[in-house]
Amino acid sequence: MRVKWENDALLLSFNALEGRVLLQVLQHLAAMYRFKPEDLDGQISQAWYSTHGCESARATPEETREWVEHLHAFKTARLSSIEEWSRQLAPVAGKRLQIHVPLDDAPDFIASINDHRLMAAAQHDVGEDEMSLRTPMELAALPEERQQALLEIHFLAWIIEETLREIQDL
């Protein structure tokens, strides 16, 4: 994966495997964004729409509901961009797998990718202990689904880090 500045956009280039993984992530993310918060699995809903801040601020139930609705609106507003990035990653013979992310859309790209990381961690009970694993033997000791989730989380973190590094250099 490479990220570079091109005109008024970031150009992210991927090899075939990276592109396939990111395409699946984006498609799954778009599907999950279409669910209302109350229709999501409890773990995902808690990861994306935590109301702990509302509770500590002593928000009313109505204020808390509005907070969650606003968060959901931010996520669903990203759908058209996510669908565009997915179209750009669709495999076509002889075509490089690339995504053009206009600079104005970079925060949404990063937030979307991070939402998928949060979702994967919540679904597979990946916590700080697993995030700190450093050797293949430690990773191999985990159940296969958690290994896959952890690898996906790290891959997406790499995309975020490289995207942020490119933006910071502007």
C-alpha cells in the first residue's frame, strides 16, 4: 500500500490482496452504516454509539437519543463516499487498485476505516492484550476468527497511519 498526494486528493494504491480486503471492509461497513443504532448488535452499537459521555454529563434520555441520532447521521452521510471508494476498488483486469480521496474527504475516510476497526474489535472481543501481541506464536495461540480480526485491525491502522502521515506533510 502506498499513499501519495496527487492534485487535490490523496491517491492510495494497493496490491491485489490489500485491495480485496479493503473492498470487503468498505462493503461491510456500508451495509452496517445502513442499520439504525438500535438494530445493530449490542457490541457494535456500544462501540459506535457509546452513551457514556451522555451519562456522565447527566443528559436527559431525549438528549441522549438526539446524540445517537446525530452520530448515526454522520455515519450515513459517508455512504456515498464509501460506495465511490468501493467502485474504485472493483477488480478490473489490467487496472491498478487505487482510491482517490479528495483532501476534504480524508477525515471521513479515516473515521470510516476506524469505525470498522472498532466494529471488528467489538465483534471478536479484541482488547488491549491482543493489540499488544507482537510475535507470530502469540498470534497463533488465538482462535482463528480473532487472528483474522486482529490482522484486519492492524492493516486498517496502517492505512490510517499512512494517510495521516501524508496529510501532515501537506
